[in-house]
Amino acid sequence: MSVLRPFRATDMFKFNNVNLDVWTETYGISFYLSYLSRWPDLCCVQQAPSGRMMGYILGKAEGSGAEWHGHVTALTVAPEYRRLSLARKMMDLLEFVSDEIYRGFFVDLYVRCANYVAIDMYEKLGYSVYRRVREYYGSLGVGKGGRDEEDAFGPDMRKPLSRDPGRRSVRPNGRDIIVSAHDVP
Amino acid sequence: MSSFAALERQLRPIYDSLDTGSNKSAVVACNKLLKKHPGNELVKALKALALVRLQKVEESLVLCDEVLASKPTDDAVLTAMMHVLRGLGRNIDTVTMFEEAFKQQPSNEELGAQTFFANVRAGHWKSAQQIATRMHKQFHEDRYLYWSVISTVLQANDTTTPSSMKNLLYKLAHRLITSGKAPSYVHTDRFHLHLSILRELELYDEARVLLDHDVGKSICAANLACDELRRDITKLQNRQKQEGEFAESKIVEKGDRNWLEFLSFLDAVFILDTEPDQSSEAFKTACLDRMEHARQVLEKVSEKDGKKDRSGPLALLELEKRARSCDIKQDDERLLTLLKSYFEQFGDKACCYEDLQPYVVLDGDDLSSWTSFLESVPSSITTTNELQRRINVHKLLRCNLTASQLTLEAETTRASLYFTEYLQTLPLGANLPNTELQPADDLAILAGCAYVNLWTISKEEKYLYIAASLLEYGLLKSNASFLMRLMLVRIYRLLGAPTLALEHYRAIQTKQVQHDTLSHFILSRASTFSLAATGDLTFATECLETSQIYLSNSQETADFVVRAFTGEKYSQIPEFITFEDHLDNSLQRDIIKMEHVRMRFTHEVVNSDIMDLELIELKFIFDRNHHDNRDFQILPDYQPRIIPNFNDQTMLFGRGEGHGWLMTLLRMYIRALQQSSDLDDTVEEKLLIGDRPKLAADSGNKAPLRDRLRERPQEDLAELTPDEVALLDFTTGLADWLGCHHDYIRPPPSVVLAEAAKQSELKTGHPLKGVEILPTPPNGSPNGHHKKDEEAPAITEPPEIVVNFFNTMKARFDEAQQSSVVDALHVATLIQEAFIFLVIETLRFKSASVIKIYKLNSLVQSFKAIKTNAVEILKDISVSLGKQSDRESTAEARKVFTESCSPIVTPEVTHEFVLNVAKKVGDARKKVLEGVGKGMTRVCSNHSQ
């Protein structure tokens, strides 16, 4: 239960309760505006009836040929609104738009290895690991108790859309495939 | 050709230097090339760019004007010049440059687009529209038509456009958009633009045709922005009934759980369909039927969703609330039953309290029944779900507390209950990693709120000590809790421990745009705590760093407006422009600026350069239409509804500063600086480089600046503390007293300009553009003083308010010192500020020759006496601040602190822990008291010669 609406430039004035959470990064103005100026329909907000922002998703469409796909750049929910399936609803929207409007073959996203909760959630939503990217999160990936080896390998997770009925964009052994961050667009 | 290639090769290192910020070597390389190719415009433009970046504005201007005069059309030159002009703040000249170029090459489509974008960046919507129209005619591309349409819309919405023009411009936009060959719905954002024009013109039937078209329907189904417009238009068209049916089908058939659908569904229940008005019986009967239907639908939804979604149960509550407000009550118990069942079902969710807040505004029997229900919720806690439920019970009970329940005793009991339960339930989160928030956090926050409220009730500082210590303990357990940190920032400022507040503020790592929305936490009235006079520029630097975001905004945002044009994302363009405007004209931006000026004058020598500079900037600010983007909602608010919320309770000096405060301080400073400056409007107009701020359409009706500076609206003064009002009275008295002498002595504009031209020529070797130097007038004296023909104003005695200010305020200081550290600092820094005003206002009368020529001896005697007295008082205050600072970091002071905290000293929150907090608070207070005290003597010796 929440209002689902487009992410607007002025939401930058309102996202503090979401962004002050340690795991959510606040980027420069140009980061948000570059998404909004190209893929406004892949960026949306969940808002409480009181008007408070609960969370948001920012995405883009990229790739060429069979790699044309929707990408989730940021997905975040404020601490007090977790466990309400908000993330799922925002993912539903992003998948729907990637499928219907952009006609992408799949949707993909990167997670930190240490973020078991997130990986678990995406698996439930139908995502699977396509490959693991070395050093994707750089120094941000330092988990509890210093640098965790696993943290350096962020999985790239994918879910095929209706345009890929043969599920060519995913593979069962994705966890074993490790690529360097340079090889990822 | 080969020489061209050679030049090309030699240019590359210049670009490299510019890219890497080695501007000096870029200048050297340019000079070398200019020797061989003295007329090369590109090299000149690049040199101008490097010079701008080196802050060598005057030199850059000369080159810049040379290149502009040659009317360049070359792409590389134009691009370089665009950056130069942007650096000089001359967007209008960029527009002219591109327009000239496009005029010379009218078939160059790229140049046309660049000219269009230059107008977009400058916000010249009318010319932008004309260029786009021309481009559409010439290049036959549909998008140019849409560029002209949205430019027209933007012109209509611009503050510089008179409101009478708005409708006309929208009509023009409508005519343009319907003239296109392809229908707007071939493109989502064109469709969006079209709908927004129809909405503005109230052409709902026309909009209906678009919306009911198959393509229109499918666009709205997949695009939230278009769907938002659709919803809006439908409502404006009074089609609530149809919209309700549509929403119902989405909710029931498609499982849509967007709350907006539920609101539309509920709106349809309470519409006036065929009934005359809401009080009629017919309306009530019709509503009852519709309500019954709605209830059935929502109950089914609730049943189906169970715990998965809160929409159904919450919509049932909303239905009941609306029924009550229409006075249609079927069942008195219903609201309570729904509340209880909602709590049973979702009480273990953190958002339950927020969800129920609008529905628990109860009284009488309802309230007592609700309260006893909440009190009967079992208080044993073994799981995190039970803990969350318990927290919600506390919050819900607390928000409905009545005045009789808010006594010192009752609140004390409550505070310690929250705290005890906090300690009891902390172990539930013991296994979480330290980056996670603890599930018990809200109990500590509740306890913090209760102790702060106890402080508000009793005015006893000891309650703030407890609040600070327990929140510090909370952070020890839940390091990522930014809410606790923000509460601590407020509490430490109230305690006069600014460095601790700053530490916590920095720990939440505010970045980018958050500097605008959150910096009020630390920079509001920060000059109270500034040690700039002693050379410690911590807060002054914080002001400057925080203000970087405004620079990024003016450099970056317009680029994305241009990108949105290229990508045809018309729905975003007005949003980006609003964003840019809100940040550019941010209230917080100028509050920070004001605080910085106040700090600056305490540590820099007050001379005419600084005064002129600040005067110009402050005058710009004075005419802005401010937007308040500050985020106060971020603070937790668990105080009972009938008392002020936590934010209001913890404002420094009990008064939040806003637009009125800013305007008052601006009036004080601008008036003083203007009197002591030689810059009058004509001089400023000639000397100022760059564009002037755009004036709103209504600004023509405003009174002249001189008169506006004397205004003192009551609502503005309400944002000032009584001591700030005293400062205002002092500065007003001072300005009234000395104004006529300033006006008489100030040299005429021609002399000021001649002097400026002389200085500029000495610096750059070129005469100042646009300034004619007149020969020295016959009555001019060699040192630049010009006696006027009119008679000199009579010298009067200083007004009482000026003479008595320092003594009165000294008494206020003695009193404030007894009440609290911050009050003492507040009064002390205001007295110091008054002294600085005295310095600013009397600087002109300092030189012996002026005194002699204008026979100012008796005037000088008057203000010298006031100054001497002020210096003595400041020195006194400095000594007593010093003594106070010594008392702060003693064992005795710490003992008072730790003893105050005894209610929370437990095996967990140990005496050592509290002692450590006491020590930190003591040290921080010592530092600021000592620093402000020492700074005062510094200010006296710097300014008192």
C-alpha cells in the first residue's frame, strides 16, 4: 500500500529519509538528471499516504542486439518501510516497462555478494546469477570485520523478459563465471 | 593546409592543459602561438578561457570582447567562447554570439540548435520559441515544432511573464501543437506535453478524445507521468464516478495496489451525483448505498491480501473517516473496530504508527476505549515482532496524551519506562552486524523525546544531559542511526557544545543536494558559535563547502535541460527548471551566505573592497524569490499532538529563522554597507560584469530599494529573538543618525568610475570598457574629495538607542549568562556584531582629511565615545566568558552532569560512559566560550584604531 508515481527532479529535496541510510549513496545532481533526461519511465517513487518518500528505483535501457535490456541502477527502501514488498512492486514496474516499452530481452542488476537478503529476494523474483564481476563495488564492498573476499565478486543477476522465451539471456552456471569489471559495459 | 595541420597539432597541448586544470601552462602555450598567429580567434578564445579559470577576469574580458567583435562562426571557437562566457556569467552574450553566427550561416542546422540551446540556458523562452519555429519551417523536423511548443509553455510559466499573458501563450502552444502533421501520441512525451496544455486551457473534452483513443490508453497504462495527468484531467472534468469504476476494475481485476487507485475509488463514493448538496438526505442515502458497495469490495480485497498488503484495511479506515466527516455514521463502533483490527494485523510493522496517525485523532469514549485497547496489548517481549508492536503501542498512546497526563512526574515515569524497555530489548538485535539498525532503536528515540519534553516543561538543563547521554549510548549500539545523530545535533547546540553537534552532523555524511536540505541543522545561526575571530574557520569553511552545491547546480543543471530537449523528454523539462530554480533561489543558500558574512566581518579587515563585494552580493539576494527546501520532516516526531513537535522544541533560541529573518538581516547589512560604500547604482551598473538576475513580472511595482530597506514588517520580526530585535533597533538608529553625512560626503559617480578605470588600467594595461573618464571637476581636491554645493547636514547628537545599546545589552548578557551557555553566547556575539556595524558605519569618517574638510570633529567625538564604551564592555564580556569557560571543564561541572544522569546510570549505561559524555560536553563548551571570548578582544583590537 503506497502511492506509485514517477521520480521527479524535485524529489532530490525529499529523499533524505531514504538516502541517509548507510547503504544508499547520494550522487551528484547530474547522476539523477542523466537518468531522468533519458529514461524517466524507468524511474519511480513509492510514497506513503502521508507524503513521505518510502523508496525509489532508477533504471535505464542499454545494450545492442540480443544484449538490449533494462538495467536496475538503484533500488532502495527506507529502513522503516522494509518488509512491505515495496521493492517487488518497483521491480514489477521496471520489468513491465522494459518489456512493453523498450522491448528488452532481459533485465539485469548488480548486487553485493554480502547482501544475502537482496540476492535471496531477487532469486525469488526470478533472477539468477549470470556472472560475477570482480571488484565491481570496489572499496565499497568492505563488509563486516574488514575486507571480505566474497565481497569483491558482485553477481550480475538477470531475468529474461517475454522477448526471450528461449531464456537465452540466462545460464545455469553463472555463479562460476567470473569476469573483470573492465569487461562489463 | 600543412600550416593548418601544424596549428592543429600545436593546439592539442593547450586543450590537454585546460582539461587537466593546468591553466597557467595553457596561457603560456597560447602566448607562444599568438606570436606566430596573432589574429587567431581560437587561440585567443582558449587563452581567455584559461584566464577566466585563473580568476584573471579583467585580462580575460579584453580577449573575450575581441573574439566576440570578430563574430565567430567556427565551431571550436564558439564552444570555447561558450565556456568563457559561462565563466564570466555572461549567458546573454553567449546568446548574441550564437545568434550572430546563425545569422551568417542560416542553413547550418547544428548552429541553429546551438543558438536555440543558448537561449534555453539563458531562459529566453520567447527567442527560443522563435528560433525553433524558424528551424521547423526550414528543416521540416517535427521535433523543432515541439521545441517551439514547449518553449511557449515555459514562457507562459516564467515568473518574468505577466500573468495576463499566460493564457494567451498557452493558446499559442495549443495552436502550434495541433498544427503538427503527426499526432502527438506517436511519442509519449509529446503526448504528455499535449495533455498538459489541454489541462491548462481546460479543454477537457479534447483531452478526453486523446485519452480514450487506444494509443492514449496504452500510453497511460505504461507511463506513470501520463497516467498522473490523465487522473488529474479526469478529476477536473468531474468524472469521479467513471474514474472510481475504472479504479475498482484495476483493484479487483488487475490486483493493482497503487494507493492512488484506492483514493479514486473512495472519491467516487462521496461525489455529488444527482444530489443537490452534501447536507441533503438524498446525498446521504445515495452515499450509504455506495459505501456499502465500497465496503464489500474493500473487505474482499483485505481478505484476499491478508498480511501481504495494507491497502484494503487502510482504505476501509479512510472510508470510515470520510463518512464521519460527511456526518454519515452508521455504526459508532466501526472506526474503533477497524483500528483495532488494523493494529492486530499490522502492529508488528514499523509503519503502523504512521499509517494510523490520521485515524487516531480521537476524543471522549472513543479515545478511552482505544487507549485501554492499546494498554491491554501484552507487554512481554521475546521477539522482534513483539518489540515492534510494543513500540507502536507506545507511539500511539503517546500521540494522544492530554495536558493532564503531561506533568513532570508522569512524563518522568514514561521516559524511564521507555528507557528500561530499551535496555531490556536491546539483546534482541545483538547478533546483527554493526551496520544494521537495532530493532530497539525507537525506544531510545522515544526516551530522548520524553526527556527533551521534560526540559521544555521544566527548563532544567539536566534533562538535556540525560537525553544526550542516552542517545550517545543508543549510537554505541546502533552506529548507523542517523535519527539519533540528528537529535543529538539539536541537543548539543542547545547545550552550547557546537563541536559535538558538528561531529555528529559530519558522521551522517551529507552530500550533494543534501547540503541544501540538511545543512540548516548545523548552520542555522552558526555565527553564534563561530570562532572565526580567533582564526578558527571551521564554521566559515563549512558554509563555503556547503554552498558548492549551488555552483554545481548553476553549472550542470542547464546541460540536462538541453539533453532533455535533444532526447525529447518534454515531461522532464519543466521539472528540471523548477529544480534548478528552487536550488538557485534556495532560502537556505542565502541564510548560509548571511551567516558567512557575519563570520567574515569578525576575522577580516573591514575595508571598502570587502564591503563593496558583499554589498553587491547581498543586493542580488534581496530581490530573489526564495524557496524553502529545508528538510525538517526528517526528525522523528513522537511528541503528543497537543504540544509542539520535537523540531520546534529544539530550535536554537526557540525560534526558527526563515524568510523574515533573512530579509531583516539583509536590510540591516545592505543599509549599513550601502551607506559606507562609494558604489551607487550607476557605478555598479558600469562596473559589474555578467548578467543581472531576472526580475519577476511584479517587481516593477516594488518600492525603491532605499525605502524597502527601512521596512520592518511585524511577521518578519516574529522570527527574530528579542536580542536580535535589539540589534536591529541599534543598527536602524545608527544608520538614521549617520545616513545624511554619508550621502553628503560620498564622491560623485564620475569620480568613483574614474578611479576604478585608473586601477583597472594599471592592472591590465587596457582602459575600462564603457567608462568615460571625465576631467577632474574644478572644485575637486587632489585627494579625491569633492565638496558639494549644497550645505552640509547639521551634526546631531547620537540617538538614545545607539548610546545606550551596549550598556543595556551588557545587563542582558549578565542575565543570559545565568540562564544558559547558548543564551550567553547569543547575546555576546550580537553585541560584537553591533560593534562591527559601528565600525562599518564610521569607516568613512576615519581619515583626518575628511574630518577636516567636512568639519566632522564633533560627530567623530560622539561616535568615538560610543566606540570606547563598546570596547570596554566587549572586553568585560570577554573576561567573563573566559571565567565561564574555566568553570565548564572542571570536575565539579562533570559531577553535576553525571549526577543529573543518575536516572539512566545502569549496569549497561555505566557511570564511566556518562562521565565521558560529561567530559566531552564540558570540553566543547569550554572551547566555544573561550574562543568567542578571545575572539572579542581580537575584534576590538583589529577594529578599534
